[in-house]
Amino acid sequence: MMRQYELVERVQRYKPDVNEALLNKAYVYAMQKHGHQKRASGDPYFSHPLEVAAILTEMRMDEATIAVALLHDTIEDTTATRQEIDQLFGPEMGKLVEGLTKLKKLDLVSKKAEQAENLRKLLLAIAEDVRVLLVKLADRLHNMRTLGAMRPDKRLRIAEETMDIYAPLAGRMGMQDMREELEELAFRTINPEAHKAVTERLDEFFDRNQHVIEEVEQALTNLFIERALYAEVKSRRKKPWSVFRKMETKAISFEQLSDLIGFRVIVANVDDCYRTLGAIHTTWAMVPGRFKDYISTPKQNDYRSIHTTVVGPSRQRVELQIRTQEMDTVAEYGVAAHSIYKDHGSTTSAGGHLLSKDSNAYAWLRQTIQALAEGDNPEEFLENTKLELFQDQVFAFTPKGRLIALPRGATPIDFAYAVHTDVGDTCVGAKINGRVMPLMTELKNGDEVEIIRSKAQVPPAAWESIVVTGKARSAIRRATKNAIRKQYSGLGVRILERAFERAGKTFSREQIKPVLHRLARKDVEDVLAAVGRGELSSVDVMRAVFPDHKPEQASAKPREEGWFNLRNAAGMLFQIPGLKTPRKNSGDNRGAVPIRGVRGDLPVSFAPEGAVPGDRIVGILEPGKGITIYPIQSPALTAFDDQPERWIDVRWDMDEEAKERFPARITVTAINEPGSLAAIAQVVASNDANIHSLSMVQTAADFTEMLFDLEVWDLKHLNNLIRELKDCPSVSAVRRVNG
């Protein structure tokens, strides 16, 4: 175990003016607090925070970050408190340590929810101070290095969490070395057989091709000497996980991989990057589609480099990365290469250079927190965060030239939400490179995307399965929920307006505000939506507003007349079918709720047998679903005879300009011979109707009874279709179900 003075000496090597007192104080305090605690391996627990601190010294972190590493488990696993840390080390240190403390006492329903809340807390802490991230990743790295002492099930859970969250998070923040080691350790645990097989194949490949590697290195070195370029050439091995992932995603074998040999070329400045590229491309042929310039368009994690693949010596494909020393440092250590510390209102790196807290990686993190912390449930937050962490990117442009970086596989919908949530919510189409294209088109590097918008648009729920970014998915869910809530709220308004009218009152939203506490709702919209969903009855609202109000009681006509006249809880009069054939309703239904169809502004669905304009209809309020529309003669309505509060007076309100087909169900008895179904379908098509579904009810030797769910314009259209079907030679009988 590393001693106190050894830790101080490590930091002194890169920071001679180290605050020794702070490190000594943190070392002694953490060692005392952890006392005789043991790790699963049997080692003293204090060895863990000490190793985390050692990892951070390799990243040249300052003494404050090292001290936080020593203290990071004290609040969570010992008797230490935030107040005590604040008193001994200052509130800033206390805040950092608390940011690394898991949420253990939350009453959460699932392990996934607990994981999500801990991640949310961690990301919020990171957004305030990036040092929380550096300590957390070093903590996870040491835990992964010592994973062997854990139970197999716990090992697997920690490894999967590392692969899903912490390795991608390290990559998103530009810490490539950290990411690769975390992936390597997780891969070894999750799939040890595959890890062993890929590692062995890589070892064999590089042993067999060592002479090719040396030949390429020498050829590149000679080329740069000839062109008077100072460049350092380093070969690099592909990691087992990146090789395995490529084989899996592209469904190719190890032998089909063509870029296992990679080289990094380090030059003095940006100009030399492009001069070096020119020298390489004029000497060896470039592989088409394998050139990427991340210097002119850096990745979101601040990564900058030129990537190219050429057909080099011995006709071997050679992958090259060209960058400056500064770019190389940022590529390996990411935000750790320019860690951000507060110093009199400015931000200063470990090297002393002033830095902007608006670096790409840090800006991404803040945007992610803002987008994902807007009320999603824990599981959605976890899912969307994972989506945001994976970063295989494409770069697209707005018509004004703004660069938008998106994950590979992103669509114009993702692009629209990346520009602004309002742009995504109002998106109805897109032009890609000047051509109107489907919204599910996958974007490619360099595409120019123009979003076509409409204020009347509401994002369809189906978009959620198309998009690939967490921001788009969260926004679509939110917009869908708001649209549904608006529908229920609108229905609630109409129900309450009729109820108040029957009671001789005038309804207004202002009347509900003073009685929200009686209705146990936080705002007026909640009350209206609850009434629309059937969770709150209109009579309860009426009683809350007018405590002295007494609703009318239901009354019934004699049963032999075939109808019950009932008033529901809202005071609305309905005629409910009895045993005999109903007679025509002569009542005035001008106060009824107007119904257009399933695409109207109310939450409406139709009964299985359907209903079409021209039918006399009634609505049944289904809690949580809205109104289900039935033809007034439907036998299914008898099931609601004893629930008059659920009956809603409805009427058709058709828009001639926006025509819509409606559902109707018929049975057809046809001769059992070849071609009879085709003849029926021809009649349906020639009458401008549509067959939604078809099932065979009964099949005999001579006849077949079929059940058709149709879509027609109205009752007249349906009757004309039934008449023509009856005239069809192969048809014996046609009957509307419940018609």
C-alpha cells in the first residue's frame, strides 16, 4: 500500500508547489475513518481510495482532486458526514465528496430505478465540477481492476454497467485511454470466451505481421525525412473489444477485417498535419470513404485528428491518424488534459492555461443534463442517457451552415430536435440536399437538412421508435403526453359545460381554482383532464364549486316502451335501449358533445362493431381511455344500464373539407367456391370502401360466413355497399353486425 510521503512525491513531480498539508490531512482522515474495514479481496479498504488517488496522479491531477479521491467513500461507507468534511476541508471539497456518494436510502421500486437516480445525481454533480467525473472514473477503473474478488453475479452486473454507462461516458468526455481500459476489463468479464479468442487472434496477427509494421514505420519515416517534415510515427494495436464489436456490428469474420494495423503520426502544428496528409496521399492510394477530418470539424468530445486509410507497402491497408502533440494529449486524456478548476472566477488547467468551460465535451454534458432532467421517470432517464453516450457520429448542416453533430443512424427528426425542441415538435417534413425526403431517412456526413414545419403538428408517438437520440425521444414522449392530456382536458371542459348548463349554472375555469384542494388536484388542467379520463365525476366538481347543489336523480320510463330515460351524474339526459326494438329518439341533442372521428380533438375510439355518420350514437366514458362510441342499438350497451354516470350524450359534427372513413362491421354469407371472395372484394373496392380486416366465422360444404371490418364514409355509403353486395351472384346474405 502506498505510503503518505510517496503520494505527495508523486504529485510533486508534476506540481512542485503542491499543498502537502491538504494531502497529508486527507490521507490521515480517510485512513482513520475506514479503520479496519476490509474489501471483498481481504485487503484493507483504505487501499481502494489510495489506488484511486494513484490513478489520478498518473493523469497529473491537482492536490484538491487527489484529496477528494482519498475522501470519496467516507460519507457513504463510514461515520463521516458532509458537515464534518465541510469543517475540516471546506464546503467545496464537501460538495465534491457528496457528489460521489450514492443514494442508498431512496425507496425505489427497481434496481434499474436506483441505478438511474444515482446516475442522475452523478451527472448533475459532474455538470457543476468536472473533477467529480475524474474521481468517479478512476474509482470505477480500480473497481474493475479488482473485480475478481466479487461474486460472479455482482461481477457481471458491475461489468455491464461499466460497458453501458461509464466507458461511453469516458469516451464522451474525450478520455480514450480510460474508455479503452474500462471496455477491455468489462469485455473480459461479460464474455470471457470471446475475449480470449479475439486476444489470441490479435496476438497471432501481430506476431505474423511484425515485419509489415516495421516496414510501414520505416517507409513513413523516410517519406517525412524526404519532405522535410518532423513527425513521430507510432504503431498501435487494435483493442479486443473494438475488434469484436466491429465483427458483431458488420457481421464479418476476423479475416475480413482490413484495418487491424494502425499508426499515429504526431507533428508540430496544424499546418504540418495537412502537409503530412498531402505527402501520404501523393505516395499511396487512399481508400475511398475512409478519410475524416476531425480538425476542421472536431467531435463533440473535443477530439481533433485527421483519419485516413491508404494502401501502403506490400499492398497492406494502413490506418493513419495525424495530429499534433496537444491533440494527442486531449485525445488520450480528454477533459483530464485541461481539467477545470475555479480560480477567482476563471478556469485554469493543470498546465496553467486558461480554458473555457464551454468546451464541446462540457457543453454536451450540460445540454444532456438539461434535456434529460425534465421529469422523465428513472428508467426513461437511464435509457435516454445511454443513447446520448454512444457517439459514432455524422455531421449535418442547416441551410445557414450551422454544424449539427448526431449519432450514426440519426434521422431528420433527430436533426430537428437537435436544432431546437420547438423545431422538432413542429416538424412535418424535411429536405435533404434540396430534395424532399422521408423523415425516416438516415442522414449521411455532409448532408444539408432543411426542416419543413407546421404549427398544427403534434409529434406522432410512432416517432419514438424512429429516432436515435435521447433528446428527441424524451421530447416526443413529452409532446405525446401533453397532446393526450390536452385531449382529455378538452373533453373534461365539454362534460363540465353540459353539467353546469343542466344545473342552470355557467361553467368557467376560474370557478375551479378556489376548490382545487377539495378535488386533490394541483391545477385546473389536472381537474379537467381527470374529468375527461373518467377519474373524477362532474358531480364531484359541481359539489366542490356549489356545496349546496343536489344532482337530479335517474328516472325510468316503463320497460315495455323499450327505452330508459336517464340523467347521468353530469345531469345529461340519455335514452338507453331496453328489451324491445327502440323507437326513434325525438330528443334535442344540441347540447351533446360533438364527435368527428379518431383524429379529432377529443380522445375518442369506436366499439368493435363500429359506428358511422348517420347512426344514432351514444358515448360511454372509459376511465383512462376517453369516450367509446356505440350505435344506439348496440346490445353491448346493456352492460352499462346500471352505470348512468358513464353515459355521454354525443352527436356527429362532420367537417366536409377533412373527410374521414369510419368503421363498420358486416357479415357476408357467400357460396363456397373459388373466386367468391375476390368478387366480394371487387364490389367493396368499386364502391370506394376499404376492408380493414377479414375473418372466417363459419365454413360449411356449400356456404362460408365471413366477418368484414370495413371503413366507409357514412351510413348512406354503407347501405349502398350492402345493397350491391346482396346483388352479387356469389353472395347469399349480408347483415350489418348490431346494425
